[in-house]
Amino acid sequence: MTDTISLSTQNLADRLRRGLCRITLGQIVIWLCLAAGAWIAVFPYIWMVSSSLKPTSEVFNSDFRIWPKTFMGFENYYGVLFDQPYPRFLMNSTIVCLGILAVQLVTAIPAGYALAKLKFRGNTLLLAAVIACLTIPINVTSIPLYLGLVKLSLLDTYFAMMFPFMVSVFAIFLFRQFFKSFPDSIIDAARVDGFSEIEIVLRLIVPSAVPAIAAFSVFSFVAHWNDLYWPLIVVQSQDKMTATLSLMQYQSAFDTNYGRSFAAATVITIPMMLVFLFARRAFIRGITMTGVKG
């Protein structure tokens, strides 16, 4: 029995030795580059969490420390969560993000299906218009949109925060790319069976598009959760303030409470992390399936 164990141990050691010998210099360089890239990506988050535990005087000290000399974590997080209606801010952001996402899916899925599978005059021209609209930032249209909302007395409402983003040309293009790979034979068979185009979309296309829907949902949720520009323009009261906009409450003309600012930023990022972790598999699948189709 002892000889068998010794032989197994020797075989394992030989295999490990042979495996280590196969590691080339190129693989070591690749691993080092990946490790450096991962550190560059993760370090800002580590710095943010570390700063949220410090007093303002320690945040920008030249001798950076992960753990603060003076621990202010309880004070900073208590001030963020209980000294102001932060649950209200988080709820406002959630309502805006989910409302935008719902309208975007309702409009983008049929539009993407039409561009991918329906043959009609002007199809190519409409696709070119969609691609062209991808290059137009919100800053270009913000002034006319703002003036229109002022005329309609819709400032400081959920509708005002959602309106510019209800139609997403990026979503239309993404779903068009995904639907391009859907078999035409299945759609033709459904038409022969008496399915209308709406039934084809609802009963065939949407169930098959779950990966693309998950991928776009993560993009949309994160983008509008982080949006500061548009809420800063249309929100006029604390009741409609979003979580990202609430970060500006810690700034004044004379001072900035960086400890609480980073504590608030940490709280704001938690929902986005949960969304990505919940949908990560479908997100990765959706990206790979839509990114290579023409």
C-alpha cells in the first residue's frame, strides 16, 4: 500500500514537472499582461471602497493605504443611508432605468425584426439611418428636448428623465444583427400555419432572443443608472433626484466631503454589480451571438 502511494505521488510529481516545462515564455508574458490588466481594472474600485472608509483628510494622502489610519466607515455610510432619503434616490433610479428598458425593448425588438426579416422598399435606407443615428450624442439634441419639455410643463417628472432614451437605435441594430441568424424556414412555416407577424415576434422571435435581450438590458441599465448629464438638466427637486445625481450633494463652493462621496458611489455601484452577476451568462452569450453576425 505504501509503495502504491509513493508511486502515485511520484507520477503526479512527474506530470507537474512536465506541465511546468511546457510553459513557454510567451505564456508567462500573456499571464503577466492579463494580471496587469485585471489589476488596472479592479484598482479604481478598491480605491473607491478604501476611500469610503476614510475621513476626507486621508483620501488624497501621498502615502496610500488600503486600510485607513482613522476609520470613518460607519459615519460615512450612516450619513449616506440615513441622513438623507437615499432609498428614495435608489428607487427613482430603478424606476427610470426599468421604464426606459421596457419601452426600448417594446420598440426595438419589432424594429430589429422588420429590418432583419421583412423585405420592403427602403429597408437598406432605414438601416443606414439607424447606423447614422448611432453617431448622434444626447448633447446635440438636449436643448430642443429641454425646450419641448418646458413647453409641456413636464420637467421634474419620470417621463422627462426617460423620454430621450425611449427609442434606442443601438438596440435596434443589436437585435437586427441577432435576428439575421434566425432561420427563414421557421418563419415561413409559421406564416403557412396562419401566424401573423406579431405572433411570430411574440411566440418565436422573443423566446429565441433572450441572450440578446439580456445583453442589451445590462448595457441599458448600467448606462442610464450612471447617467448624470440628463437628470442634472431636468430634475428640479430632491423627490425626483436619482442616485447618481445625489452625489453632488456632498460638494459645496468651499468643501467636498470625499469620504461620504465615495461611500455613496460604493452604494450606487452595488445594484449594477448585482445586475451583471445575475445576467452574466446570458450577457456573454448574447454578446458573442450578436457580435459576429452580419
